Amino acid sequence: AALFIIKRQQFLELLEARKLKQALLILQNELSMLTSDIPQLHRLSSLLMCPSTAELHTTAGWDGSTGRSRYLVLESLQRYILPGKMVPVHRMESLYAQAIMHQCETCERHVQSADKNLYIDHKCPQSIFPLELQINLKGHKDEVWYVAFSPDGRYLASASCDKTCIIWRTIDYSIVRTLVGHEGEVSYLAWSPNSKYIVSADSEKVLRLWDVETGETLQTFEGHSETVTSCRWLGDSDKFISGGMDQKIIIWSTKGNVIKQVASPRVHDLAVSVDSSLLLVADDKSSIHMYDLATLTFIDKLDEPSVIMSLALS
């Protein structure tokens, strides 16, 4: 196969130089002995009839001896030659990318893109992390169990053991409104993708859908038999998923209907991929379970050394 690639290039270059007799000899005496692909030999023989170099290039899909054809031949031969004899194509580029990736992975506090050079080792400066308290938000009367920024960045919402959620304006972190209505401690909340709604979960097995603009409860959801520990929106603003300690995962319509329900481990947290194709479930026994979100069918499980309390997907 390797010799055929070389001889094919030689044949085409002889045709390009209009050395038809020599090209014909290569075709008859060498190429025909190196392959049993008769249709390919017929295609090559038809190139002898090309009246011009331009037509040869077009018909053969070949850019000539002065183009990239010889480089492509070398690239094709790579699979037949040991790396110790011929450096693989783009090897230096691969080593460079691996070196940059390794430095990012070993950076103690990696949050910035690495410089595109290897003159010095990449290291994110400590100065990019705040070392002093910037602001202390006071409004809840008991422990705060969860916080989340709205997708549009305008608000921060907090869920508390005092049975309320507070929406804070991020421009000055003043309180916009307090969401009151839960009868149990609020364990979790999630912003809708359009930042117009919040769904929150409590220890009394109830989820509530809130209108951020008015602070009103639009819908309540009852289907869990134990504390609801997590909820996530599913790529739009008309359905979301919840999980709890009752070993249930439920997909809800914002109208209050159960779209789908499946048995699961006891849920510590849920995470949904950006394209809403994959669901991750952190259980109470140090494992992460993966599900196909469209069907809620189990895919795989990752075992971790200790209990996982929170999940996030970029």
C-alpha cells in the first residue's frame, strides 16, 4: 500500500510533465502489480487522455507536484512508518498543546487562560482572588443553604432555613424582594434560563414556582415523599427536573403536570448538560449516576472516594 501511494504520485507527476510513455510503463508494470482495485486502475489509465495539465489536476483531484500533493503523500505514508523513523505529522503542535494543558491542570488556582508560550510555566496569580470580604449580605433570619446568580447577572437569589428566598440586586446588593410561602426550610433554588422565574424546593416535599418580577407563587408542585434536595431547569423556561431523598427524579411542566418520573438513588444534587442531553445525579453513597435525559435511562456510574454534596457542569 505504501509503495502504491509513492508510485501513484510518480505516475501523476510524469503525466503532468507530459512524459506519457514513462507514465504508461509505471501504470502497466508497477501500479497494476501493487493493487487489485481494477476500478482505480481504470481511473488512473483514463488520466492518460487528459489533453492538458489543468484538466489532469481537475480530473484527478490533484494539485500538482508544486502544490501540497507531496506533503499529502508523506502524511499518507505516516501510518506505515514507525514514529522512530519518521516524526508524526503535527507532532510538535501536539506536544505544545499537551504542555500547555499540563500546566493548566497543575496550576493550583487555575482560572485564567494560559499564555501561548513555554518561556515560563503558567501560574495564575493569587491577586486575582479577593483576599478581603467585599460585602456581607444580611436579610435572612437563619442559615442560608443555597445561593445562585440569575443567568442575566442582574440578581442573586438565596435560599434559607428561615423558609424564605431573597432576591438581591447585584448592582448594589440591595434586597429586591423576599419570597414567602414555603412551610419548610428552603433547601434549593434554580433560576429559569430567561431569568424571569425561580423554582425552589423545601424540606416539606414541596416545590414552588415564583414570578421574579412580582414575587408571586405561580404554581406549587407536590410529588415527592421526602425532602426535595435539588432542582434544575431543562434548557428552556417551561419545564424543570427535581430530585429528593425519596429516591425519585421527576420532570415537571411549569403548569404543574408531571411529564416523567423515574426511580433513582437518594439525591444530593443534580446537574444537567448545556444541551439538556445528559443528567448527572450525586447520591448519598459517594457515586455520580449518569442518565440519558430524553428517556431518563441509566448510562453509567462514577464512584468517588467520598460523599458528593454538589455538582456543576460548564
